[in-house]
Amino acid sequence: MEYFCYHRDRTGSLALREELLEAHWSYMDRYAKELIARGPTFADDGETPTGSVHIVGLPDPAAARAFAFDEPNYQAGAYRDVLLRRWRNVLGRTMWDFPGGRDGGDRYLVIGLGEGPAADLTPPPGQDELIAYGPLLSDDGGTWVGTAALLGAPDPDTARAVLTPDRYAGIEVHNWEFGGRR
């Protein structure tokens, strides 16, 4: 089963996150084989961290909750909340398999939360800059609750356009970069 996990930073937690950076990376190293994508999100200045996204394959919801809530930054109080949803890897690859590579251009995390009939179950055509893409699902995997994507785009509005706007209560766009040890 695949899971989308987005930890949102608590205001003023930058010093704590910096202090825990090695603990965070060491924790994620334990999941290296299970990770589909990972990386930090940033404020509009492109430098201030705002969160951390991880897409991971795990055996069941209990393992996913343990992954999300045992994470060192979460345990220390650096995050204000966690979005944890089942997810389906529509592209069938990891971010490391993305043909565009880890560097180059602006990258974004796009999250749309919705209800009702499923939307955007397949990526729109002509989206060569999609790094990861898939529906967000209920815990049992039976109900669509939104869509999440990682992609390269020239600006946030272009990134937002990967989702059908009138199908979501709201669409969030965050600056994002490939994660992992540098």
C-alpha cells in the first residue's frame, strides 16, 4: 500500500528542524527502499522550510501511522499537523526514476482536497514534468478524497493547473525540492 504523508511545520520551528536534521535523515534512511518520493517544502522566499513530504510504500495503515508519528521532528514538536492519506502511484515510478533528474527548474507540491465523484485519476496529457502523481484515498482505499502531485513548472499557477480547479475545495501549491542527504 502506498501512502502520502505531509508534515507541516510549526511556526518558529526552523532551529529545532536544523538541530534534528541528522536524526530526520537517519530515520528516513531506514525507509530508503520503501520511499517513492520525499523532500522539503518552502515558503515563497524559496528558503524558509514549511514542511516535509514523503510518499512511501508500507504494508498497512498501522505501519503508515508509525512512519508519520514516530518521525523525530514530529516527536519533538516541529510540525503543527500531518496529512496522511492512502495514495496510488499512477506513474509507477519513484522520484529517482524521473527522467528530468533531481535538479533543474522550479518544483512544486500540489495538493487538492475534494469530495464527491473522483477527479484527476489520471494525469493530464503533455505533463512531462510530473515527478509523482496520484489520488489521495480514504483509509480503506475505496473513496477518493483528493489528488497530490510533485512536478516541475515555471510558476505556481502553472503547477496548480495540473488539477481540475472546480473539483476541489481548495488547491495548495508549495515550493518543493528533491529530498534526501546532500
